[in-house]
Amino acid sequence: MDFLQAVIIAIVEGITEFLPISSTGHMIITSSLLGIEKEEFTKLFEVAIQFGAILAVVVLYWHKFFDFRRWQFYLKLIIGVIPALALGFLFSDKIDKLLESPMTVAISMLAGGIILLFIDKAFNKSTVQADDQISYGKAFIVGVWQTIAMIPGVSRSAASIIGGMQQKFTRNLAAEFSFFLAVPTMFAATVYSLFVKKWEQSGIPRKGYEIILESRDNTIAFVLGNITAFIVAILAIRFFINYLKVYGFKVFGWYRIIAGIILLILLFAGVIKS
């Protein structure tokens, strides 16, 4: 992976992480189209640049994340992230194998797109309008919904937003709580990938941070990727909230369906290897 490829992947991450269209799926597709080899650093990079994206949420919603009087807010996020932490720990290896499957992404994109076409009508009777109205039970249920996104192409954002709306959150609150829940979820995934998980680099088990620091190019790509993801994610979040208030989710549903069909065509044509 060269620096230009790292920036392109980071732009894709920043744009897609908080939209209900699957950041992981888009990074898998982009890597395939760019001809990037699925070496350990590439896999690590695609997880670690999420750190830049979650910093965007913290900066945009700093008044909530740094209001320490609202301890219930932090507790709800902790409760909401428990299902993802548990399943991620138990099925880490199987998830890694799924991350290499463009076919899984294509099917998930199609299925998720069809659901998004009808979500606005299916969950149109919202009663929870502010995060202080979210109960601990509802936070946990949204966290359970979020675990569906461990299947590449499902979209963590889409799964948690649908979960929020199923729990009678307004569209905007469901989206914002999805952003908030991303912070501990993705922070935990980043920490795990950097300091806990052992990657088979050249047949030698190594920690993620060791792979990043082993060469100047890896370090620069990591820093450049996170800065790029941070800047792009800020713009994407602002766009998404403003768009959602007026138009809802249907356009994202059609986008996913079209993208899924195109990906299937590319797979069957041999342009992208399954």
C-alpha cells in the first residue's frame, strides 16, 4: 500500500463510516479495485484508521462527551457496546475471514438496501426524542442490533440506526446515538488491533503497533490515514444529519442496491476476485 492508496482508503472510510452504506464493504471493494494486496498491514490499517473517524464524533459532539455531570450518558454507551465487545472477542478469527469476502459484501449490500427502502414507513411512530430519554435497556438492544454489522457490508451505522428506530427513537436521535455508540465500539476495535491482537506478519506473530512502527512508510501511512479519515468524517456527519432531517433513508437504500448489483457483476465478470 502506497501513500496515495492509503489516502484513498481513508477518504472512503471517512465518507462511509457514519452513512448507512457500510464502510468495511466499501474499503474491501476499493482495495480490490486498487489492487492492494491483503497483507497484514492493509488489514490492520483498515481497522486502525477508524480512530480518526471516531475523533470526528468527539469533536463535533464535544459538549456531550465532556459534560461529566451526565454520567448516565457514559453508562448507556458502555451498556450499548457490551454485545459488540463480547461477540468480537469470541468470533474475531471468523470475522477476519469474512472481511476478505467481496461476495459477502455484495449480498449484504443488497439486503440492507432493501430494508432501508422501507425503514422510514416501518418505524414512523417515534416517542424517544432526546438521549436522556433512552433507557439502559434500549441502549443494550441497540447494541445488540449493532453486532449484525460484524457481517461485512451490513454497515454498523445502518444496523444501529435501524435498532434505534425499532426502539422508537426519532430518525435524528437514532443517527446521533449511532455516532455516539461508534466511539467506544471503534475505539475498542482499534485498541484491540493495535495492542492485543497478534498479526501474522511474514509468518511471525506481531502486535499491530509493532507493524506500524517497523517502517517509516507504515508509520506515515497510518498517521496520514487517520488525519484524512478525521477531516472527511466531520464533513460526512454534517451532511448526513442535515440530509436525514429532510429526505430520510430511501436514497441510501437505492444506493446500496445499485452498488450491490454492480459488485455482483464485477465478481461474476472476474474484475474483482471473490
